[in-house]
Amino acid sequence: MLKNVAVVLLDGVHPFELGVVSEVFGLDRSDEGLPVYDFAVASAEGPTLRTPSGFTIGTSYGLERLEEADLIAVPAGEGYVRRDYPAELLDALRRATDRGARVLSVCSGVFMLGAAGLLDGRRCAVHWRHAEELARQYPRAIVEPDVLYVDADPVITSAGTAAGIDACLHLVRKEQGPQVANAIARRMVVPPHRDGGQAQYVDRPLPRSRCDTVGEVLVWMEEHLDEEVTVEQLAARVHMSPRTFARRFQQETGTTPYRWILRQRVLQAQRLLEATDETMDAIADRTGFGTAAALRHQFVRALATTPQAYRRTFRGPQAA
């Protein structure tokens, strides 16, 4: 059973991510019949730690506190993406998983787990901005940039900031049941489970680099998303054979014409859902999907959420 929780900190810890773990596991909710965790904050770098927000955090616990924890949580911190971690901290994390304890990271805290070798051969999540760097530093990790969290027991990793709430509540639900997780979520005034993943929050600018040959075609495609076009028609615009055009397009954009235009249609649909009150049928027509059903199908495939849910997320429930 999950009873003993320790949060391990380094200098530069982000207060919100620390607060997420503290809110789920560090409060006494016994008046509601909820479990009380033996919760402590431990430091790997002395009794006083600075935060990027201009205040300090003090604790009397050091790394020895990790030895008795059922769960060790690692919040994000300033510079965690590129820093050297204390060897004794990494050893403590490895010992914890060896004896059956779990470790849970929030956002860039996952880099500490990577340094300890705990991501090797495991699926893991991280904030989408850090996904490429995590994969570069730890090539044996299986980085999933579109999800909110990954449970690769005993290693649980989550994406940016609020996704740490999702991961913590998931662990409570797994260990102590949905009633406990739902009750904690209600106290926190958050959903006990969020649908979809972080793909819907990723800012993906239109690719323009290395497009010497097909750059003009990309501009034309972007301006004619509502039209059905073939590779033959696109190739004719730059006076190439379809086979040569398809090859150059792949070389310069990293994808096929079909996948490129599909992604741009989804991006345009996102913009329209965020900025307009147009109906799903109208958005489907403007973005080349044709029908609201086709728009929903491709939107869910790309972002793991529906157009209606996306609009509620970015414009509020009154816009649904």
C-alpha cells in the first residue's frame, strides 16, 4: 500500500511542481475518511534551497529519508534539463526501485530519473518542449511526447506542470481506488481524470526551413486547405514529375504531401476552434475535411481529443 511519500529537492526547484505533489500527498484529509500519508520533503543539497521565484525552502531531511519511502517524487526545477546530479542521489533512486518503491517525476524532473538509468528501456513522458532533448540525452528511453503521463511501474513520469496532478491522481486511483482519487480531486477542484494528451497544447509552427524547392508549393497548399489536390497537381506547379516531387518534398519537409496538408488542416481547425464561433460543419468545410465527422476523426487521431473538447479547453464551456 502507498503510505510513505518523500519528495526530493535540488536547488532551483519549481514551487508549483513541488506544490502539486504536496497537495495530493501532503495534506491531512482524515476528516473526510481519506488516507493520511507519511509525507516529507527531503533535500539532496543542504537544508536550504532556493527557488526561481525568489524565496527559499528549508527542510531538516536529507537523502536518508528516501530509504523508507514507498514513493519518491521528483518535481521539476530550473536547469534540471542540463545539470549534473549528485551521485548519492542517483544511487538512492536506484536503491529505491530495487527494493520495490516507486518514483514519480513531474516535467523536467524526469531528467534526474534518466541520469539514474531508470528510463532505460521504459516508456516515459515529459513536457513537449523537452522531448527531443530527453531522447537525445537518454537514447534508450522511449519518449512519448504527446501524453500527459506514463505509468511504467515502478517509474511514473508526467508532462509539464498540471500533468503532475494527473500522474499523482492516477497513482492514488491505482493503489487506493477511484473513490479516494475522486475525493482528493474534488478537494483540489480538478478533474479526477483528463481525456486526451498534451498534443493539443503543443505549438507547432509551420515548417519553412530547408524548403528551397517546395517552399512556394507549401505556401499555396496552406492557402488552399479547403481544396482537394493530388501529387500530380502539386508537381505540375513546380514543373517536376510526381515521383521527383514526392521525393524532394520528403527530403525538405520530412513528411509526405498528404501528411503535411493533413497536419496543416488540423492546425487551421485548432485556430478556428480557438478564435471563432463557427460550427463544426463550417470548420470542416474551410479546412478541407468536408464533414464534421471527418474533422472529428482526424482531429482525434492527431490530438487525442475531440474538436468540441478542444474548444471547451481553450475558450471555456460556454463556447462548446
